[in-house]
Amino acid sequence: MCGIVALVGSQQAASQLLDGLGQLEYRGYDSAGIATVDAPGQLSCLKAKGKLVNLKARVDAEGAPGRCGIGHTRWATHGKPEERNAHPHLSQDGSVAVVQNGIIENHRNLREALESRGVVFQSETDTEVIPHLVAEELQRCLAAGEPATAALLLQAVQAVLFLLEGAYALAVIWDQLPGALVVARKAAPLLIGLGEGEFLCASDTPALAGFTRTILPMEDGEVALLSPLGVELYDASGERQHRLPTQLSATEQVADKRHFRHFMLKEIHEQPETAALWVARHLPAGLPADRPVALPFDDSFYAGIERIEILACGTSRHAALVGAHLLEQFAGIPTAVHYASEFRYAPPPLAPNTLTIGVTQSGETADTLAALAMEADRRQSHPDPSFAPRQLGVTNRPESSLSRQVPHILDIGAGIEVGVAATKTFLGQLLAFYGLTLAFAAQRGQRSLEEIQYLAGALRDVPQQLQDLVHLHDQRLEGLAHRFADTQDVIFLGRGINYPIALEGALKLKEISYIHAEGYPAGEMKHGPIALLDANVPVVSIAVPGTVFEKVLSNAQEAKARDAQLIGVAPQGPDTDLFDELLPVPEVSEWVSPLLTVVPMQLLSYHIAAHRGLDVDQPRNLAKSVTVE
């Protein structure tokens, strides 16, 4: 979850390290720190609790000289978010500094062994064992007469890595080397950016986009030595690796908030553009009738698939639930959605001819990657070829770990999203499932060409409808938010294809407003949750004309009869007069309605949080990329 950067080159490192951390702060903001080496024996380490601005103030006041350094922005796992638990962590003699993203699972045993040898720990973190172990190995080698070289640091880190269990991405500097550092990864993301005589390593592409467009993604188990002379890359067995770099995609750019108050609001406003780009890419004019959508897969991808399983977490899971409804009800494929975090421990029985889809906006979600790997392993061990793994990843980061793990990738192409609470990437995930639905429906012949073309036409109208919705509701909901800013509990109701949107509306409110909210299938209210309702509990009800319209209105009436304030997300009309507040959406096909009904809920959550004076883009205790279990 944390963000790490490491730099070696010809320029002073501190400012570039801070710039890189600024692009990664969405990964964690409990604390931040940097360490630099200016000359042999001169290692500086500065840390600060809280957000990056606090660290910048320390660097400005105290300085951090050196052309080689590492930095870290933290999301706390082991140890409270205090300065003593902030990275970088130092060895007992102060000679080695380490930053790490991940979890060292055997850190307690390693800590006890180090303490038995007289090491005194300064933090509660699992990471601190690493600098102590590296320093011990360096001292042993130096005592044996080996010179203090970059090769020695590499050797020492490689030796320590064999002792570590768990997932990690880490960077190490040594006070004897002002011009070299070592980085390593295992089941956590790490990419090397290649400059001219300088190299920047980081957890994610935003930190690299302003530095270079040429990158070398590290593979699992690899270790690299970085110096101004170049990059030496080694696999887990110590074999030198030679691999060509790649280029960042055109969508990667340094995040810019423009005139918006928060990144989240900007990203909500970017959703019409996200949809328009998707339509242009996947629904261009002139597609043949039997090929209603342009996806990067040939016929063999779809052939013989009888079942789909989707693995996802959080907002991605809500998109997957909409996708499952579409794939089952429109394309006719039995589809199940699983919490990726639970799938590994209670997987369903294997079924033949199954496509497994992993959905993760970052492409780095640890639970989803691990679940996909486990599913691939157990299918590969099955003797019947019909049980062989068939996997697809849906992500906003085609250069991520996901793309190196699964054979097929569907890039949602939403561009950089900085706000921790997903908005435009959620829309992109939904659109990906609409594309898959059109393709499978055409391949399987479950729908007439007229029905398929109708859905494709409705999707082509969505960008303009989104544009109108965002402009309609932005100011409107800013005013409404004032009425509900002090609310303690909110219920969100939906049915059918819009039930997952009720879940997503509740999640957004929880994430950024810290208001307790729950999403329910509207018909389930009377089976318990209705006991919560009174005049102080607003109910947000999604009511879209279609198969369950009348049922939803009836469920809304049940809530109103209990004095609940009733907010409707529905088309304007006489049927919706029962709502105390109406957030109108256009009357569209029920199939495409989730793409529109989610917008008022995003804006409602945003404006409530902004009115409460909360940090919308960096809500407490959360991180955008969840790279730990």
C-alpha cells in the first residue's frame, strides 16, 4: 500500500524524491520520510508524521544533501502512524537505510534473533529487521577483508532476501556508497525509470511520468543495482538478466488538479470524457453486425466458455456485480462474483470451461493477484484440459503486475486517478463489462442482432448524458449536502442491476464522509433493516423504469411510512413525486442505467465530505492501491 521511490544520478536527490512521493501519496499518508547519502559516512534521514507537506517542511529547514537517496510515504500496517514508525528505517549504527512496501511475515522471529544479538529496535514495524540484517551482513564481509563496493551492497541485500518471508518492494542505501543503491521486489510492484545518467525507481508510474517515459518493470523475485553507470538486474537465483525497457502509455501523465477544488471532483467531471474515449475505441462506426464491439481478443478467447467467475475487492467488486448481471441476464452466461480476499480460503468447486476475470484498477491489488494465481495453479494441476486456466484482467494500469500474470488484459483507459475513492475508474470498469457483454452475446447468439445493436446504441448516447448529469447535479448537490452534512446513518436502496450501485453509493459516503451507510436490495428492507429507520435516517432509493420499477417505488413507500427522508435517483415524472428530494436522471434503457445513476451518488458523497471540511482525496486510513493482504 505504501509508496517508495529511489534515485541515483547527477542531481541533488531530495527534491526529486519529494516530487515522486507527491505523485504516490495516494498510496498512503500516515507518514513520510527520505534518506540520502552525500559522501562516504554521511547519511541523512528525515521523517515526519502525517502528510508529505510536513516532511517537505523538515527538508526545507534541515536539508538532505546527496545525489543518491530513497523515500517513502506510509500506510500503516505494523505499528501506529507515528514518526518512530515512519520509513526509512536505519540500522543500529546508522549506516544502512531501508524503505519497504509490503509485509515481512516472519519479522517476529527475525526480530527476536536480532535482539538476542544485542540489536535495539526503534520502531514497531516489520521493516526495521531489514536494515539490521543488511548491516550485519556488510560488517561480516568487511571484517573478512572485502572492499566497500556497490557489488558488496548487492551481495548483502541478496543474502538477506533469502531470510525474508512475505511480499515486499524495497530500496536500500549504504553510507559508504554516495553513488549506488539496491532495489528488490517480491509480489509487490516496483518499476525502474531510465534517464540519462540517472535512474528513478518507484512503486507506480505516476512517480515516473514526470521523470522519463522509458521504464523497466521489475519481475517477481528480481534485485537491481542502480548507479549512474546503469542498471544491473538479477533474478532470484542471482543470474544476470537482460531485458528491453518499455514505454509508458500516452495516458500516463503527471496529475494536475486544474481549477477543481479536489482531484475527486475533477475525476467525476472527467467521466463523460472517459465514456467518450471508450465509445470511440470500442464502438467505432462501421462495425459489422456480428461484431458489435471492438475488443482486443480473437474468437478463440470466447470459444467454449460456459461459466465466468469474477474476483474483485471494494469498488471493483461493485463493478463486477453489475458485470455479472449483464453477463447472466443479457449474454446468458452463468457468472459468479467472489471477494478476492475470501476466494483463496473458500474457493468454489472447479467447473470446466470457466473464464476467471480479475478486476483491479491498479493492477496491483494483492488479494486479487493472489486469488488469480491460486486459481491458475489448481486448474493447471487438473488432468482434464477443459479445466485449464483461462484468465482475463480488467485494469487501468496495463503495465501493472496483473498484465504480467494473466494472458489477456482489458485496459479501461481512464488515465491517472488520484482520488483514493474511485470514480472514473469505476465507470471504466463498468464499461469494460458492457463491452464483454456485447461480445459474448454476439458470440453465443443469446440475443437478437436488434437487441445487441439497441444496447450498443444506448451506450453511444452515454457520454453526452453523463455530461448533462454532471453539470446538472454538481451545484444542486452542493446545496443539498448542507442538509445532510450532520447525518449519522444513511441507507441506500436498489434492485436488479442497480443494487450494486446502491452498494457503491454507500461505500463512497463511508470512504470520504465517515458517515455510516449501508446498501441493500430494496426488497430486503422489510427483513430487518427497516427497524433502523426514523426521521433522522435518510434513504436514497434508485428507481429506474424497467422490470423492478414499481417494486422499488413500493419499497420506498415503506421507508417513507417510517418517517425517513426519502431521496430518489430516478427520472422526473408523476411516479416519483413521493420522494422528498429527487435527483433526476434521464429515462434510459434499464440495461445502461447504472452508468448514470452512480453520478448523483458520487457527487452527493463528495459535497457532504467537502462541506464537513474533510480531506476528500486522501481519506483517513485508506490507500488507493492495496498491495497487502
